[in-house]
Amino acid sequence: MKRYFLGIDNGGTVAKAALFDGEGAEIGVASTTIPFLAPKAGFAERDMDAMWEANCGIIGQVLRQSGISPSDIAGVGCTGHGKGLYLWGKHGRPAYPGIVSTDARAWEYPLRWQRDGTAERVFAKTYQRILACQPVSLLAWLRDHDPDILQEVRWIFEAKDYIRFMLTGEARAEITDYSGSGLMNIRDRCFDVDLLSEYGLGELFDALPPLVRSTALAGRISRRAAEATGLREGTAVAGGMFDIDACAVASGVIDPENLCVVAGTWSINEYVSPRPVTDGSVMMNSLFCLPEYYLIEESSPTSAGNYEWFINYFLDSEKSEAARLKCSVFDVAERMASEVPPEACDLVFLPFLFGSNYNPEARACFAGFSAAHTRAHMIRAVLEGIAFSHRTHLEKLLARRGRSVVRLTGGAAKSRLWTQILADVFELPIETVAVSEPGALGAAMAAAVASGYYKDMREAAAHMVHLAERFEPAADRFEIYRRKYLIYKEISDSLDHVWSGFSP
């Protein structure tokens, strides 16, 4: 009997469910946008009940479209955006709206902890820089601004752990997500009440669920979830993983050989290593879904989410053109950008809609406008600016290891022009993956292991991961992009002190 595996991916804006067979073939995909709430400037929230209902809807949709019997689905795995915060209450309902990883309300806390020495003390256990969007910062914000909420919290979840809880009724904290939360002692691979007390959050220790590994059996589909989704009661559910781990394993990055870049809402740049980087030269160390490795990460909310915003707000005529041609507005935008060679675009875009690489107060902007610039120049500048932001992170990673091939996923990987720009800016070869939903594939791979279909993630990758195209960097463009990258950095650095003058 042929067996199938369901991957569920809850990103910053879209929820996706994708069904795969044991060879990694994508059998069906369904997706929906989860309503976004912004009650105040800097807030990024979602209704957790609506999020669960959206997940039920796409799971049912992919089952109907694929025609696969629920009894043939051997396992389910969840992934989703890291950081953010999803609180489950003692009264059996969400205690607060879900907070997405682009939320900036807690921007002051990392700065405060840096000044008072807390950041330096906790680094010995967390191996990571504290970010405003991490659960630790958001919990501290709630403690100081809405303390009654924390009194009602039963479980502290990340996005995918909340969805897995709704599927199984079992509260679990999967290690890849929680090791990037600021709440976990990565050195000792455990939760640590003394660590929480450093932040003034010690009373929340009991709200942290039991830890579980990515490929472990974390529960089974409950009767209630089966009725809501159409899945078979008792189906195995894996621990799952943080989406940056899921995209890495779906790209075949299961050892230290290659780099992984995810160009989605966040600029994710990473590699795996048997040892953490503990000298403070990189932003994040977390535990990888293969337990013998750490994930070494440089990241910021500076990637394809900026491009989507630009498309949505400034390309109305191009949307009409795309409708006329029966294609995507992204296809039209890519064609326009391709008509502007890199040496002819001297417009610079800083992709800081949700904060910069290292400054949560930064703002996005164009620099260098003249009367000669068109929307085509603007499109190309956005694509290049995002590539430059990725390079800022990659330079820190490459200083720790040799240069290698980049495995690329995310929105940029769907654009041949953008992928080539990234290869030229990085001065590295890029390989893409033959799957439309790599995050969901990584989650499905975990489900294939948790259900016993494969013995481990390496065996799952050998069967389920398939590469698509390879893009070689164009050496004749290196000098062009090096010059433009220096200008990008000079503009970014020169404005860094300005952002604090804007309202938070």
C-alpha cells in the first residue's frame, strides 16, 4: 500500500498544507491567507481561532483535491515561522492574539538587556543575540504592559506547536523552535528556570511544554481534530520543526557541506555545524533537526516580504497587465526589471520595512532618485536591495567557513532573474529545489520518520529531496555589484542613527 505524508506550514502571512508520497512527489497543495491584525503601530497579530480554522480548511481542501484516502496518510508534520508568540490559556482557549515574527513592539527589551548586562550573562546558555520578536522579549513586554494576561497562561507555544497541539491535544515544545526563542538553555539542551529568572520571567517556567525532537512521535490526531480536518483519528504526528530547518532539509542541507538561504518574509542565511559559534560573531545558534548539529544563522525581516509589499502598493497598472496576459503580476514585474541591466540601475532600496539586519527601528526607503528612473528601475532596485541584505548576513557566515554552493528556497527561488541576481551578488553558485513548498516538504519528511516509514532524516532526504536548477554567478557582473553593494552599505550605515528619531 502506498503511503503519504502531510506537511502543514504556517508562515507569517500564509498557511499551506501539502501532501507528498514517500519519494517526495507533491500530490496536492492548498493554501490560504491568515488575516493580519495591526491594532497599533509595530504590532503584528493574528486571531488564533481563525488560524486554526484556516488550517482545518486547507487540510480538508488538500484531501479533497488529491483524492487520497485519509487512511493512506501515515503521518503529519508541522512547521511554521519561528519567533513570535502563541499563548494558550488556563481556560482552554487562546489567552492573547497570536504574535507574528514581524512584530516590533518589544524593540526596547534587547537594547535594555544589552545595556544592563543581561544579554552577556544569558549568552553563556543561549548562544544567541536577543531579538525583539523572540518570545522572551514579547513575554517581557506583556509582563510590563498587560500582566494579567500572563497570569492566565497555561502553555507558551510557537506557531507550529500551537497547530500541533490543536491536532493532537498534546502540548509539546519542539526543540528547533524553542532553541531559537531565547527561553531555552541550548548549552544543556533543556529549559532552565534560572535562565528565565535572568529576564524576570521565572514564574513562567511551568508554562513551557515538555521538549520533543523534530522526528519524534509527538502525538496522534485526536477525534476532535479528525472531525474538523478530515484526517484519520490516530494518525501519527511528528514533532515537526522551525521553518528554517524544514527548508534546509528539503534542500538537502543535512550536513555542513552547503549553505542554505531562505528568501521569504525573513532573510534566512544558515549552515549546520557540529559546534556552535560562541564568540558572538554570528546572530543565532539553535539546535538543528538532526540532533548532532547546530544551526548557525544570520537573519532579519528584510527579504521577499518587502518585494510583496512593493508589488501590492505600487504596481496597479502591472496587475491589470498581468490579468490581460493571464499571468502573475510577478511575471510582469520580472520582465520589466530584466530590461534594466545592473549597470544601468543606480537606485538603491533599503529593505527595512520590518527593521534592518541589526536595527529594529530602521525604515525602508529608496535613495538616489532622478527624473530618469522608472518603475522598472524601482523593481530592480528592490530585488537588488534584498540581495544586498542577504549578502550582509552571508559575509558573517562565510568568515567562519569556506565558500560553497547555496541552496535557495522561498519566494526568490521562483524567479529566474532574482535567483541569478542573488548568485551574482553572492558570487556563489545557487541550486534550487524541485518542490513548490519546501517548508511543508521538510515537515512531511519529519512525519515520514516519526511514522517509521524512514529510519532517520538522512534516509528521508535520500528519497524525498530533488534538486532543480543550478545558477552559476556571472563573473563579468562581480565588480558592478561589489560597487553597488558598497554604496548600499554606506547609505544604510549613514542612516542608522536617524531611525530613532521616528516614532516607534
